[in-house]
Amino acid sequence: MLKMHNIRKSFRTDTIETHALRDFNLEVSEGEFVSVTGPSGSGKTTFLNIAGLLETPTGGQYLLDGQDVSGLNDRERSRLRNEKIGFIFQGFNLIPDLNLFDNIDVPLRYRGFNAKERKKRIEKSLEQVGLAARAKHLPAQLSGGQQQRVAIARALAGEPRFLLADEPTGNLDSLMARQVMELLEFINEWGTTIVMVTHDPDLARRAHRNIQIVDGQVSDLHQNALGNEAATA
Amino acid sequence: MFGYYVSLALRSLRGTPVLSALMVAAIAVGVGASMTTLTLNYMMSQNALQHKDDRLYAVQLDSWAPEKAYQNDTQMPWELTYRDAQALLRSDIPSRQVAMHRWGATVSQENSELRPFTAQIRVTTRDFFALFDIPFIYGNTWHKSSDQNPTREVVLSKKTNEKLFNGENSVGRSINLNGEPFTVVGVIEHWNPTPKVYDLNNGAFKNSEEIYMPFGLHRQLQIYSWGNLNGWKSEDISNYEDLLNSHYVWVQYWVELDNEKKKHDYENFLAAYIETQKTKGYFPRPLKFGLTRPSEWLVVNEVLSDDNRILGWLSLAFLLVCVVNAVALLLAKFLRKAPEAGVRRALGASRKAIFSQHLIESGCIGLIGGVMGILLTLLGLSLIRTLQMGRLDQIASMDWVMMLAAIGLAILASLLAGIYPAWRISNTNPSVYLKTQ
Amino acid sequence: MLEIKPILSALWRNKIAALLIALQLALTLAIVSNASVIISDRKEKTARPTGIAVEDIITVNFQPVSQNYDMQTAVAADLDLIRPIPGVVEATHSNHFPLSGSGSASAYYNQPSQETGGEVANYYQVGAEFIQAMGMKLIAGRNFDPSDIQVADLTENRESSVVIVTKQFAEKLFPEGDALGKYIYGDRSSHPIEIIGIVERNLGGWVNWSKAGNAVFFPEMLIAEGNLFMRYLVRTEPGQRDSVFNQLEEKLSQRDPHRVIEMDTIENFLHKSYSRDNTMIKVLSVVIGLLTFIIALGIVGLTTFWINQRRKQIGVRRALGATRAAIGRYFLLENGMIASAGIALGMAAAQIANRMMVESYGQPQLPLPTMLSCALILLIVSLTAALVPALRAANISPATATRNV
């Protein structure tokens, strides 16, 4: 599903050049649920942005669903992002001026679906997250957990193959966090590949596999350890 | 997607009413100011004779003083002497030609309730109506002989005919000018070109004359022009005949030349005429004459004054300030919405999609600003009409071309203003706005 | 000022926004200062003294319906009818109305039979009471006597041997200042005309004429055979003009209905003659006002946005001990620096624009004091506009720093 080979990403300001990722290698298979951990500043977010086609790597190769994305222009990348990738953020990132219906409508509009198709999908995905009755509400009228469920509904409405979650439970209390996590696991069971960045070791352990990023590289030791654990399990 | 972007734009404008109102106001005021002056300048540059611009020529002869030009070192007199006009009328090269000037006389009717009034009169040769393409409602122009021999006939304007004869066919009926009877031979359709291209040196925005009378009446009526009478040397003028033979210029002259060959022939004719006159002691200046098309005639007569031009440039500069202002405000507005653009990017919007969305939002501001700009323009034009005390009533009004131009200008200005902010927002890295701070 | 360096670096990071404000101010200064110089030029022009009692004079123009008309008798009868009307100070006849935009002009010389070296002047053919009827001030010599009046026709052959001239014209032709009692001559004419009086001023017929103020008055009654018309000037007591106006037309047409009478006022003529200048003054003033208003709003809007962007930073500063005054001062200083840069740019733009206006459209030069005062006013407007959001910034609570947005 996702294959990164020797990915590098450096940021350059006037005075210094910093390497967010270097010689970054990772492979995620179809249907996997991978958690990504690491100390802050280690490059987790950069990895997520590159994986989600929001940023382009400085070097290296990235294959998404078997397709090399490095040569694609913005329009093609946006199209891929729209069709194949769903995003979930720590801050939910619902558009505050739009009600739930219109929020979920956003990716479907860019997809080019007709009104009937969009309506069908929006209603279906709102139902999936149990908020069908509140389609006309504004995000501010919902609790944090509900907002995150709407964000998940929005991410799923286009039926992406690949879900990127950035600290999806970071802003939620533990009860709500558990509900959201269960929703993600449910989605994964239905076949969606999930990569989740988190700093919560409990959540990380619930994934199939955990990788740790340290200083812009996948920490081999940790991956092995977990790999062994998985092997012995 | 266009409809979607428009609905997003309107939602966004409602979301920040104060900022949006500021931008709409900036565009509206800029458009209002520029359209007010541009409308004036546009109306002042109208050429009512455009359809005959390739065949009509205003004739000038340089009959002025030996030591200096009529004006500004190079300018020829605008008008001809009566003597020269009579000589030119003998040429048969032009298919039509008009010698004319402005005059006025009291109008009264026998056995009538009508209060006598002073009418503006054009004393002209018969070709006037055909040359300037003025249709007749009743009757026709006078006979050719009336251009030379005194014949007391008149052609009335539509309005005058309504005033004197209730709009009935008045051909054959009689009116008194300065107490003398004249017979009506024709009534023309309403015809009031603004600017008054055929007579620009008596006030370019005056109304057309109320009555037209033949050119052959000068001696009989001792007609002194109600236009300019300009001379450069003192001559012993003790009677009217002396004036007609004098060097004073006061007759306006137009010709219709059907093709380039005719024009060429006529140029030769004018040159030959001046040469002959030189041998008799006239035309002391170097040989020079002018044949000027109506469109150029408007320019050389400076119908559009320097003041108008200054106001035109100034208002465009004003619009520029308003555009820069709108750029700044749009930038502020768009950057405030940057997180939303980031989310849209993550959800699959391309840079182009974000750019279009924001450009359309600018365009919506322009559209609203344009409509309000039209209202401000109407207000500005009414201010001009008041300030000009009736002199520019015809000019200071908006036609549909200018209305469309106002909307177009507003949208253009707002799109220009929107390009940079829209580009900026579509090019910011979305990930910055996705991460919780 | 310790703050200048951090302000500069903050400005550098927001250079586009700062540039946009500076650019607006620059363009505005260029427009406003050039508009101001045109306004003051036109105001000066329209404020020129006319030399006559502009507000108190009624004009009457009449044409007899028929050309068989005894004009001299009619004029005598009309003036006898007008003068006793209560409120009328004086009435007379004239071939033209001063300030009306129409008139006649001719060249005059201080030597007989000349063709060059003369001075052009508006000439008027007027009744003996003209000076009183116009409310002009005779500063030297004598007024006309009814016996001076000659009858003239349109051929311009001067019959009269006496003339009253304006001081301006007298000084042009006789720079020594001894015009009174001297003779002037028409073009190539040897007929001497004695200057019997000098009036302080009369702007003449065309206010836009470069020689406006050159005027000479001949005691003549113009009878234009074949084109009969007559003009009267009626001066009233101050404030009586309109009531006299209403009676006048009725009385005149009652006396002789066989004529067309048109009445107006010199004040109206003056307004019409200056309508173009007044339009420029008003339109340019509106432009200046609107422009200043627009950029003030723009500065308020942009500074507010900018401060909102930096709320957190301001909170941090406050938490670290910056006083309200320091925060407010910071933003005012920031605006002042942007405005100064814009205004400096604007001064250059104003000079360039002015040069083009001087060269292409014959407008006056932009004097330095005008430009500097415009610059100062704009700076004050800019700072005032920034004051509103700056005060709001000063009120941002230090707690903002610790709050997660």
C-alpha cells in the first residue's frame, strides 16, 4: 500500500538547514493498522505530511498503492489525495462555518460526484458514525468526540483505501478516545489501511504494528523488538 | 464547481461582514469615481457623424495674418471668410457642401397666442440636411437657388414645429422672423448630436438650432453671425457689404467627398484657389489648408478639455489606490481563512481549486462593488450636472454601455486585487494549518 | 528606541502587508498633493475680485419682434421706467454683460496708426451711468457725462473720443503710471481717444482669458441695424435684487410687449463662467476626502487583522512584563515606520505626477509646503487609523499566552 525508500526531507531557512527525515524507509501493507510514535521533533508529522501528499520529499522514492508519486504535479497529487487518502487530525479541523453535511460534502465536491451521489454518501457516512440526526448542526455545537467522529465520517465519505490519523485522540478525554479508537479499529477491519501517529503508548500498542521515529529515521531496534513480539505472539 | 465556489464566496462574505463591506466599499468608491469621469469623457468623445467619418471633412483655410498664426504658432482659423466660402461653394467636386453659421431672431406668428421668443437659427446652404444625414418629417430643404438669392424660407426642428404648429405638417405655412414673414418648406426629425460636432466653436455641448434658413439671405437681412467674428487687421468697414468682403472669419464649412480621388481633386482645388488669391494680395501666410474628419475635428477642437483628462487620470489613480486597498484587505481576509484552505487541500483540493475559489470570492466582491459603483456613478454624475449648471445635462448620463463597463471594471479591478492573495493562500503549505498548535 | 530593530524584523516577515499599506499611502499622497495644488489654484482664480457689485446686478437682454423699431426712444423710455423702481440704484445700457462669457475685444495702442505693440482689451459700449450701475470704483479722472454718448453701429468705427479704462490696462499701455489724459488708438487708426477716467478693476467678459482684466469702456449706444437688440444692467440696493427682478420683466413688457425679453443676474453669469473651476474644486475635494477615508479604513482593517494574527505573541509579551503602553507604542511605531516609508515614496511620486501635469496639461507647480503639509496630514491620518487597533492590542490579556487556541 505504502512504500517509502530512502526518503529525505530537509527544511532550509536563511541560515540553517535541518533534516526532518533522512534515509527513511517504511513499508505498509494493504489492510495494516500501523501506529507511529516518537519524541516530538523526531519527524513524525513530516512523515505524515509526505505520506499524505501534503509535502514533497527532498529525495527518495515514495510508492502509494504501487504508484510512484514523486513525479506527479499538484493536480495529480490532489486527485490521489482526494481518492485514496483520508485524514484525521488531533484538532478535528472541521470547517467552522459549514454544518456537518457541508463539511463532509467538501471532499466529495472535489471528487466531482453529482448532488445525488454526494447526498447518499454524506448520509451514509454520518450514519456510520452515529450522527445522522445532526447533519444541519455546526461543529461548534458538538462535543469534541462527536467532532472527531464527523471528521472520521468526512475522511471516509470518499471511501479511501488509506487513512492517516494524526493524534486522533489527543484532544479527547479517555472515554471519548476509546470510542474513537474503536471506530478506527472497526474501519480497519473493513479493509482500510490506517497509519496513526500518536504519543500514547497504550493506543500505539493496539495497532498491528508500531514503528518509532527517532531523529528522522525509523528506529530499527524498536521495529525489530515489536516485530519479534509480533512474531512470538 | 463554479456554483459551489460562488456559494462558498457568499458564505465567506457573510462570515466577515465588516471586512467584506470595507472591500465592497473600496471597489464601489473606486469604480464610482472612475466611472463618473470616464462616463463624462466617453460622452464628450461621442462622434455623431461616425458613420460618415470617411467622407465628411471640415474645411479650414489659413487666411490669417502674415506675422503670426491664428493660435499657438500653427493653428489655422476655425472658420472661413464669407468671400472664401462663396468661392468654395462654386466648386462641383464635393458631392455636398455646407457653408453656415449661427444666428438668432425673434419668432412670432400672426393671430396667435404664442408669446414671441428668440430662436437659435442656423444660416446654411441647402446641403446641410443631406450632408449630416438628417431625415425630414415633412417637406424638404429649399431649392439650390436659395443659397445665392434671398428666399424667405425656413426648415423647422421637430420641437419648434411642435411649439408653433402642434407638430402638424406646417409646410407652406408662415412664421415671422424679426417681424418678417417666412414660409416653412420642411420639418426635420429630432437631431441633437452631443457634442455638437458640426459646430464646436460656439460651445460644444449646446443644443442644435431651432430653425434653419438659406444662406442667400445675408445681404437682405444684414445677418451678423451669433458665433465668433475674428479678424486680424483693421479694414475700413462702413457698411454690411464691406463686412462680407472683409478678412473677418465667421463661416463654418463642411464638404462631403465620396472617395480618395475626389479628396485629392479637392485638395488641388483648394491649393489652386489659395495660389490665385495670393496673386491678388490675400492669404499672406504660407499655403495651408485643412480637411479634417469629424472624429479628428472633435480632437483638434479639444472637446475633451485638459481638466477632463486630469480628472480621468486622477480617477484611475484613485481606482488603483482602491485596488491596492482591496489587495491588502483580501490578503487579510484570506489568510484568516488559511486553516480552512489547509483542510480543503488535505481533503483533495488542488492548488488551482483553492486559487479559483478565492479568485471567485474576489470576483463576487467586485460584482457587488460594481453594482454599488453604478449607484455612486449616478450620484457623481448628478453632482456634475448640478455643478455645471445645465451645461452638461446631456453628457453627464450613463448609457447601458457604461453600466456594463462599470460592472466590468469592478470585476476586473477585484480580480486583479484578488490574484496575489488567492495565489498566496493557494501556495501556503497546508500542513502548517493542520497541526494543532 | 530599542524597539526599532524587532519592529523591522517583524515588518520584514510581513513585508507584503507593510508594502501594501506603504503603497497606498504613496499613491494617496501623490494624488492628494496634486489635487490640492489644483484646488488652491482654482480657488485663487475664482476668488479674484471682479471689480463690480456681482450680487446686486440684474441683466436684461431684449430683441424687438420687428426690426422696424425706434431703439433710441425705447432705451430712453425703458431706463426712465426702471430707475424710479424702489430698490434700483442705477440702470444703464451696454453692448455686453461683464462676466457673461461673451464680449468683444480689440487691440489698442499708445501711438497712432500702429499695427504691432498694442494691448488687447475687452471693449464695452456703455451708457453714461455704467460705472455706477456696475458698482465700479473710479480711482482717477472723471466719469462719463451724458453728452459723451455717441451712437455706434456694428462696424466698429469708433466715434467716441473719450474712454474709461481699467487700472490694469492703463498700466500695460502706460507703464509710467501717467495714463490719465493720454490718448489711445485703434488698430492702424489715427483717431485719438482720450483716457478720461481709470477704474480700479473689471474682469471683463471672459474669466478664463489670459488678459482678463484688460477692459475699456466707450460712451456709446450700439444700434445694430438689422440685428436690433439692447442690453441693460440694473444695479439694486444690496438684498433688493430678487424683488426688483420680479417686477422688472413685467414692467418692461407692459411698456412694450412687442419684444422678447431675457433676464438674468451677473451672479449667475459668474457662477456659470466658473462652473468648470468649481467642478474641479468640488470633485477634487470629494476625491481627497474619499481617498483619505478609504485608506484610513484600509489601515484600520489591516492593522486589526495583523494584530489578531499576533495575539498570542502580544500575550506572551504582556506575560513577560510589557506594559499596555509599550504594546500600544509598538504598533503605533510600526505604523509610523510604514507610513513614513510610504510617504517618502509618495513625495517622489507626487513630484513625478506634478511634472507630467505641468508639462501636458499646463497645471501649476506643486510647491514644497503644500506637499509637506499633505504628507503631514496623511501621517496623522495613518497614525490615528492605527491607534484604534493599537489600543485594542494593548488590552490583550497576558492570559492569552497560556491559553490554547
